[in-house]
Amino acid sequence: MAELNLKQITDKLNAEFASDIRKLIFWYDASAEFSSDIDAIELENAQVLKQERDNQFKIKYFLEREDTSTNYLLYAPFPKPALKDNHLADTIRYSKEFFADRASLLAVDLGIDEKYKPVLQHYIKFFGSKERTQKFYELEIENFSKSIIETALMGVLCKTKIVSFEEIVRTVITDGDLEDNKYLAEFNKFDLLQPFWKMCEETFGYTDVSPTLSKMVYTLFATYTSKVIRIELPQAWKNYCAHKSGNIIAFLDSLMNSLIYKENFDALSDLVYSTLNGDAIFDKLNVNDYTELELFKKTDVFILKWMIDRLEGEDTAAKLNGHSIPELCKMRRKMHFGQMYYPHYYILENAYHIIMSSRFEPQKSSLDIWKSYVAKDYIVDQKYRYFYYHYDQLTSNSPYENVRDLVENIYTNRYLDPLSVAWNRSFLECKGDTGLIKQHEFYNKFIRHAKERIVVIISDALRFEVGQTLLKKLMSDEKCNASMNMMQSVLPSYTRFGMSALLPHKELTMSEDFKVLVDGKICDDLKTREQLLQSAVLNSRTVQFDDIKTMKIADLKEIFTGQDVVYVYHNQIDARGDKLNTENEVFSACEEAINEIHTMIKRLTSANNTRFIITADHGFIYKRDKLAESDKIGGFDKKDAFVGRRYVIANEAVAAEGIGSVTLGDILGNHDERVISVPIGSDIFKVAGGGQNFVHGGSSLQEMLIPVIDVKTSKAHTETKSVSIALVSLIHKITNLTTNLDFIQTEAVSDVNKETTYKVYFISGDNEKISNDNMYVADKKDEDASKRVFRLKFTFKNKKYDKSRKYYLVAYDEKNALEVLRHEVQMDLAFADDFGFNL
């Protein structure tokens, strides 16, 4: 019993006992409603005397002989006995009776109209528990009706915090077994089962002679499906379709998009799909008809299979419902089960772009080749990297074996080899003078004239296309201002040569025994590199990335304070790629390198560093398929030669087909006549040991073109905001249960305009949701505003709408918990509720 009811009773009794005349008041509580509350009643001028069925003589003797002056409330937790059995009848005649009607008290307390008192009386058993009654009070209902009272009672039993039938249904179908449901058992105990099913009919249009939760769930999913797919459902599913599709779509959307109920939704989806034999149904439908259906994860499987078939046939023009394969992948990734199939969609999206490169034709001159590569051709290498990055994440990638074979063939034979041959022929013809900045010019070009402390991060094997991904990540950081240049590495493109070329020097040479010399000195380790750096810049030092990766900011400040130049050596990509047992992890290493460098820049910024140059010693070539032994280049004299998988340095060129050569002097700008021989394509020399998937040292663009990323950071707070959306469609009146509206993402995503996720739906003036939810990820980066326009479909609840009331379209920023759009509309749905017909 709620405390407010007890106070009413107490106040009423105290008023009765207020006089100086002795009073005895009898209270027969026929159904013992207040038996648990009687001890909590505090009377000011009376005492409580509890009656029992067999102690009437004792009480009569006590009141008329032992205590004839004290006021008493005689409480009996049973009906008043018949006159012939009531030995206190004569005492009652000169005393008074008290009646406490719990239903009446509840009605008064809660401000419920007298006409709903029978409803309270019907469910009076519910209010026999203090806890249940208190929970009912805590709902703080303002306006009562029969359905609201019943909904509130069910809500208390379901432990919901608001009076919402949709929330009750969510709880009932997600918490517990559908066949033996604990909440339905509670509803039955308090005579609420029939109202529950009646509300299911009113809200969702679900009707059944013998209603069950399972069949109602089938109805929800089948009805939603019927409104999303483009054709009529088979009869087996049509039998479950209800007429209130708007309410059902809104309900399932909220369930599907809820962080709380997501896993429950998935379980219900699987149950419905399995029970209603979804495989047989969807296998017979055209994939084109359900591209926008996101209720069942198996539809993703069918769509993935369709795309696999198209790509295996190199049908890159294929579309589903007007969507190209990349558009489908992006669209489906954002849908409910997109996260589950995330790598699958990325595999196919990247495969599509590689297959599109099957018609690739390289430019002719070295200048045009590298300019085209820097502008767009590098993307093929990037797509290839991400194809395998996601491919390797799958436990079973057997469905993609044919696509993988095609990707490998196109990447190697139609892109990598033609590009390498064209570049190398031109490169060798111009003797390496391609118009690119040379790696041995790095210090003079980028470091020497710096007017502030500069941190140089040299990431081993960070090739150009990986640098592009890093640049993109840095540019998305509001505290980073980043730009990228590029330069041509030394040849052979291997670590010792590249690392030496990046140091300050006057002369870079190679000794007779093939050791790299910087101004006549060997610089193969951290100490000797630091000595050379300090000979040019007194206040400078070199450090290993891994040595400072986990240092505290205070310790980092100690290392960098007072320095003008610091070289930081990072080795993630080459360390994995150069080992036979880990070379196939090189693309994962690329991703880790990108994240590590970005994180390090943020940490070093906190240690008072604001200027960074990120570069590499060399790039690399990676192909998943190994070369056959017969395809490896051999049969050359290795005596007095320096041999790697992608280069040979000797006094004479290697005389074999597919080999080009240039003198070491041409590369270093001196008179060294020794010859560097390199494969013109992507082949390798036959060399003992090591791997052959990950290679470098040769003269391909992937090996020689390396990034130079200039980064300036700010410790100060940069004001950023989420990109906003606006309504494009001029709409003031809704006249159909289904409406399409156009919106625009008002700004492109940038370093200051951040992407976010919006939930867009319609509500009434009292915040009742009246449509489905539309989730939109605002992530478009197009500067062209027309490319940022998008369309959302809204399905409204089947109900009567008041033309005089206010309704609103609202957009809610999910990440920042803000309402960002509210547009008033009039609801003028002449055909709402289907005129009562179950259509």
C-alpha cells in the first residue's frame, strides 16, 4: 500500500478520535487488503486493537471491564460476522464502523476520475503488494483511461520505467522464453492477459483465436518484410501479415536500432527466419527485390553471393535495384547486420576496384607515370592491400577463393607488371632522372632550414600508398595540419641504403665490399646515425620508436627538450614483411603502423613537439601468390656481386631477359661504374632464404616512391562540430502512410566537420513516436553539395491523426545526444487505419 493512502486513512481516523468523548471504531477489512499496513498507522488519540475470529469475548471483556477510557480502532482482517455469530454486535451499536475502500483511496490519491474506479476495483489484487503499488505511483501518470491503467499495471509487472505498451511488448518478447513466458504468467495472475492481447490487436493488428507470442513475433517480421521487399510475399508468410504495418515498422526499427535490445532482436530474427523456412523463401525471390531489407542476416548472405557471382564474371556494370556493387557494399555495411559482414563487404568492394583496373594502361614517360600514380593509380595498390587485410580476417574465406584468384591475376598481370615494365623502361632510359626529389636530398630539402624543432619519423617500408592512408587519418584529426610530398628512394631500395640517404651528408657512396658509406663512414646503427646527425646539428639525437612508445609524457619531454632535430626510427612493416613466417601479415602491419604513428604524434605533441616529418627508407612489393621456381631469375654469376631478391650489384649487368640496368654512379651522382641490375617486371632473382611475397630493393614505383608527410600540430583546442543535415523537400502536410523525403548533409566531412549518426523520425506534440526510425550515417566528404543529398523513407503508424494537433519531423544526433532538426507538419491521412478493414 502506498504511503499516501495510509496518510489518508490515518488523517481520517485521527479526525474521528479528535473529541474528548471515548470512541470505539470497528474496521472490518473483508479482503484483508490493509493487513500488512495496519502496524504502520500512527493514531494520535487512540490505539489499534487487532481482532481475531475467535477472540470476541476476550475483546468485549477488555473493552467493557478492563479499559473503559481509551479510544480504540478495532481492526479485523476478515468480513464482519453475521449477527448471530457476532458477540460484539451490541458494542458496535453504540460505537462506529470505519470503511476504507482501497479502490476509492487509489482514485483520490492519483486523481483518477470516479468512472474508472471499477477498473481499479477489478485489479485490486494487484494493489495488495506495497512494492507493486509504489511502482505504480512512481510512473507519475497525469491522464488516466482504462487502457492507460491497464498498460501501467503491465508496465509495473514488466519493470518498465514508462507507460508504453511498445516498451512492454519489447520486454515481454526479449526477456524470457516465448512459449513459457514469465510476464504472460504474471499478466494471467492479475487478469491482464486478455487486455494484453487486445492491445496487441489495436497496436499491431495481430489477431488470433489462440494468440501466442511466437505467432505475434512472426507477424511483426512478416509484415515488415512485406512492406520492404518489392514483390508480394509467398502465401506462407502472407498468412502472418497484419494491416498495421506502420506501427510494426516503427516498433521493429526501434528494437533493431537499440543498443539495449540489439542482441535480442538478432535472436528473434534468427528464430523467425528458421521457423518460417526463410532459406526456401528467399532463395526463390530475386535478390533485386530485397536489397533494402535488413531484418535477416541471411539476406546479406544472398546479396554477398550475388556480388561474388558478378565479380567472378567480371561483370562490374551489374546493379541491384539501381545500386552498383560498391554502392551496395557501402549501403549494406551501414545496415543492421552490416557489422557482422563488415569484412565481407570490404573484400568485395576492394575486389571490384581491382577488377575495374583490368583495363589499366600505364603512361609512357617516367614523369607522366609517377604523376598519374600519385594522382590516382596508387589506389589500386591501396585496394589490393585492403582486400587482403579484410580477407585475412575471415575464419573461412573459401567463398572468395575464385574472386581472390581473379584479384591476384588482375593485380599482377594487368596492373603491377605493366606498370613496372613501363616505369622501369623509362626510368632506366633517363638513368633515374625522373623529376622526383631524390632521397639523398631529403635533409637539405626538408630539414636543414627548419626554424623550429622538427621530429623526423622514419617508418621502415612505409610505401607511398600507405602514406596516403596515414595522411588521410592525420587530416581527420582536428589538431593536425598535414600535407604530403613524395620522393624517389635510392636504388637498390633496401634499408641500409635508404636510412643512410636520409641523414645529412655531402657524399653517399658504396664501398668495394658493398657497404654504404655516408661521408666515408658506415652508419648502420642508432649510435653511428646519431653521431652523423650531431655533426650537422649539434642539438640532435636519434631514438627507436619502440623505446619511447610507452614512455610517460614527462620522460618524453626530457628526451626532446633542447633538441633541434630528433630522428625516430619506426619498424613495423618491414619487421613483419621480411620474415618468412610473418610476411603475409604485412598488410595488417601497415594498418598497425598507421595507427602507431598517429598515436605517437599525439603523444609527442603533448611533450611540446608540433612539427613532424614522416617518411620511409623504401617501399615494397607484395603479392600473395608465390612465384614458381621456373619463374625466378637465375643463371647469373654471383661472384663479386651484391645480390638481393630484387637487385644485383656487380661490375657487369645480369644478362637475362626482363632485366634492366643502370650504373650506381647514375643513382648516387658520382663516377661509380658498377652496375645495378633489376627485374623490369615484378619477378625476383633466385636467392637462398627469406620470403618471396614481400620484397623490396628493386626499382618499381611501389618500392621507390616514398611519402614525405609534413605535419604541424596544435596543443590548443580546435573547435569542431558534427556535420549537420537539413530537409530539402518542401513538405508541410503528410497525406500518405509512406513518404519519401530528401535531405542534405550541409557540410562535407573535414578536419573540423566531423561525421556523426542521425536518427530521423516523426513525433506528435506530446512526444509519441509515429513513424519508423531512419538511421543515417553523415560521412560524405564530397565538396559538391549535390552529392550529399540523400533520401529517407518514412512509414507512419496506422492510427487516427488530429489535423488540429502539431506533429514534427525530428533528427537526433546519436553520438552527441542532441536534437538538431524539428520541422512542423500537419498529418492529413484520410485513409489511416484502413477504415477498419484488415487489409
